Amino acid sequence: MRARRSPEPYLWLLFSGGGVVAALVLPVLVLLFGVLMPLGIVDWPAADHLRGLLDHALVRVALVVVVVLCLFHAAHRIRHTSEELLGIARFDLPVALLCYGAAIAGGVVAVRLLG
Amino acid sequence: MEVARYRPGQDAEPVFQGYDVPLMADWAVLDGLNHIKDQLDGSLSYRWSCRMGVCGSCGMTVNGEARLTCGTFLSEYGDGPVRIEPLKGFPVIRDLVVDIDDFLAKLSSVRPWLIREGEELPLTAEHAQTPAQLEAYKQYSMCINCLLCYSACPVYVLDPDFLGPAAIALAQRYNLDSRDMGDRFDVLGADEAVWGCTFVGECTRVCPKHVDPAEAIQRYKVTAALRSVLPWSKR
């Protein structure tokens, strides 16, 4: 016997993957670019240096993966939190389309910017 | 103590009734209720049995929180009043007694027993387990079906179809048992089962037996997700 086909396992994998990536990567980036560099503890990287990094296709792919997973993490969380807190679970389909649609749109923007 | 009363045919909705109960250092909330029942008002109805946190009968809402009344001392609440209500999320039958048929049906749906396949071994046969194999499921076997986790779960209160914390934890108790050969994916992998959970974690916080139903559910989400995505993978 198999459970009814549901997109939830796939969405949850994107959500949990996003959670892992966000927990591993974002605090480091925020610490570097949001705290240490503005305080002058760490020097700002030169524009050429950053551009050189981004020239590598693997770096760009990794950045897209990080951004897309984080967006899906946020979308999943916003969908469930809003449905429970606002009592709008009966509008699950439009809420889900809106949340994941926004995540996909953000992913497309990320690909366009880095492509 | 302020105790919620609901007498079908008499009360249109639950009303609170106040009782003066002596504050004894060694009295649990359940002792207070027994004092009311024995000395003040014999018509008060509530469930209890063992008085030692094993039977799981005396779960109630104490000052807004799901608690075992035998394990909650009156002295925790100072001079009172202590407000006693039936467990939230369940239909009230009378006073502090709730209808748990919904949970019992859900519990049996996950087949909470050792499922064996193939040749039936004689009753004298032993199924030895290593300490590690025992440890894998032991925590979940501590569940006493007291239903505090259901009462504390906001998902269950919003959606009564949700399979719920204890039933999933008990399913995992058998899934993770090396002697079990069953497959509960058809029940646990449904939208109203593990996917209904949004990991609020209240179930684990209120559990008087230190079972971690939230962990059981998240772990099965990994199992179910991998099985859904990779149809050839088992467990």
C-alpha cells in the first residue's frame, strides 16, 4: 500500500535542506558582511576579488542553490505559520501557490543575476 | 480550587465551581480533587487510578497547562486558586472526563504491536536484542497514553484529523524495534499523519514520561520523505 501522492514530502525536503543551508551559511555571511567588515575588524574584499570568485561557475551554482533552498525554507514556514496563526488553512492551495511561487520567482531572479 | 463542571442535561456549557481545599505540602492536585469528591461534592466526575504517573488516566488542564494531576503539587500554585479543566482538544463527557475514542481509533490504526512475517516461531523462542537495539526504541515505549501531548498540540486542536504525537511516537516505537517486520508507511506517510505536524514541540514539553514525540515525528518525516522521493528505498 502507498500513501496518497502528496507534494508535501518534496516541499519538506526543500524546507529541511533550506534550514540546514541557512543555519550553516547565513550566520557566517551575516557575521562577515554585517558585523566584522562594517566594524573594520575584517577588510572589505576588493570588487575584483569578489568578481573573480563569481567567475567560477561552481561558485555561482552554489550561490543559486543556497538562495533557492533558503527561499523555499522561508516559503514553507510562512505558508504553515500563516495558515495556523491566521486560521486560513482552508485557503491552502492559493497560500501555497503564493509562497512557493514567490520562492520560484526569487530563484529565477537569482539565476538571472548570477547567470 | 476552581473546577470546571459540565453536567449534561443540566449545564448548557461548562461552568466553574469553587471549592475550598486545605493546602497540604504533600498533596497533588489529584488529592485535592479526591478531597472534594470525598468531603465536599460527591457528584464531581474525573478519571484517575494509580496516583503514581503510570496509568495515564488523570491528565487534565491545570491552570491552562496539560498536566498529570497526580504529578502536579498544589503547593506549585501558592495559595491558589488552582483552575482545573478537562484536557483541551477533546469532547467533554462530564465534568473533567473527556471522550478519547478518537485517539483509540488512531492508535489502533498504526498497528502498535510487533508485526512478524513468515514462519511463526514457538512461544518459547527468544528474540534477543543488543542494548543498542533496545535503546533505539526504549524512549518511545515509555508512553502511557495520557494524551497530554494531544491536548497541548495546536495542530490537533485545529485539525482533529491529525494522527497526533502519541500515535506516531508509538508507531516509531515499533518501527525502530529490531523484532518488528511491519510497514506503517501507508498510515504514517499520509498528509494527516507526519506531514500535518509543523514541529511546534509542545508535545515533547508537556510529556510527563520524557518521551520525545516531536523527535519521533521529525525522524519519520525524513524516512517518509526519502521513501516518497526514492521509491526503491525502504525505511
